[in-house]
Amino acid sequence: MINKNINDCWIYIQDKNLKLGRLQIFNNWSDSLVKEPDKYIWLGMEYFCNENDDFWNMKISEKTDFIYNELLKTGLFKPTLRMADYHFEYVLKAYPSYSGSYKELPLLTDYLKSIDNLYCIGRNGQHRYNNMDHSMLTAFETVSYILGKSHDKSEIWNVNTDDEYHES
Ligand SMILES: Cc1cc2nc3c(=O)[nH]c(=O)nc-3n(C[C@H](O)[C@H](O)[C@H](O)COP(=O)(O)OP(=O)(O)OC[C@H]3O[C@@H](n4cnc5c(N)ncnc54)[C@H](O)[C@@H]3O)c2cc1C
């Protein structure tokens, strides 16, 4: 079904002829993620689009055909590949926007820091392009602060201060 030499857990797809942005092969994270790993391969395909654009609104039957064809076009799979099941997850506002008044954010963060029992952590809590590691680190810093190991809330905000996307 799949070329067995592919050991990647995820692959960024940079082919301009494909809409697919990233492909995950969950079997390669761990066989335990898949009920019958010898029989099935569980894939995650990420498509970047806007709410209510053509791709978003495409009928499910059309979308499954489109996606199946894109999978074959990657050349990673044999044409005998069959789709056993699928699930679509539509993620609204998936990415924090660094546009408009974003440059004024320090004004807001200074104010937020002044509220004693408020801790802004994670991706949306800081409206920042934090990945999972950053998000967890903001939680660690918060625990340190609450336990009195740190006395500066800025440490929570100092995780990932890059004002840019990490995957551009
Ligand atoms: C498309 C995409 C791809 C990504 N790829 C990667 C990657 O490859 N590697 C990586 O490290 N990171 C990746 N990330 C980022 C990663 O998902 C986030 O950094 C991480 O999940 C943020 O964790 P969090 O706890 O801040 O927020 P979340 O994981 O978003 O958790 C917030 C939770 O709060 C819940 N919630 C929201 N509002 C309320 C409410 N009012 N009441 C109760 N519950 C509420 C939500 O339902 C959600 O479960 C990706 C993100 C996206 C969107």
C-alpha cells in the first residue's frame, strides 16, 4: 500500500501542483495508534484554506475524491490504495495573525501581567505562533511562578518571543 522505505512521521508537501500542505503517517509514530497496522494505514492530511472558501465548502464526496487523487499524485502510494474511512476536522482561526494592531501587543501584555490571578499561556492565550513545546513551556513557567520559584510574570511571556512563523 505504502512504500515501506518511508519512515517519516510527517512530510511537508512542497509540490506546487498539489494543494496538500502536510501529510502525517500515524503508523510511523507508533503501530499502537492503529487498530490493524498490517492492514490499514492511518494518514493525516493538512489543507490550508479559509473559512467558506471553495475548498472549505466543497461537497464531502468531491473532497474525498480530490484528496484521494492528491494522495496518489504524491507518488508515495500504490494505485491499489483504498480509502476505508475518513474524517474531516475544520479548524477555525487556526493561526494567530501578526497583522494590524499586533505590534501594539506589549501594551496589552503589560496590562494583563498586572492582573494577579490571570495567567496567559499556550497558543491562543498569548495569541502567538507557539508550537506544542512552547505551549507546554508557558505552563511550566506559570507553575514556577505560582510556586514562588519565579517572581516575574515576564518569564511566561518570554517563551518564544520570535515575531515570525517558524515554518515559513
Ligand atoms: C493546523 C495546525 C498544525 C499544527 N502543527 C503543529 C506541529 O506540527 N507541531 C507543534 O508542535 N505544534 C503544532 N501546532 C500548534 C499546536 O497545536 C499548538 O501550539 C498547541 O496545541 C497549543 O496548545 P494550547 O494548550 O495552547 O491550546 P489548544 O491545544 O488549542 O487547547 C485549547 C483547548 O481549550 C479548549 N477551549 C477553548 N475555549 C474554551 C472555553 N471557552 N471553555 C472550555 N474549553 C475551551 C479548546 O477546545 C481546546 O481543547 C499546530 C496547530 C495547528 C492549528
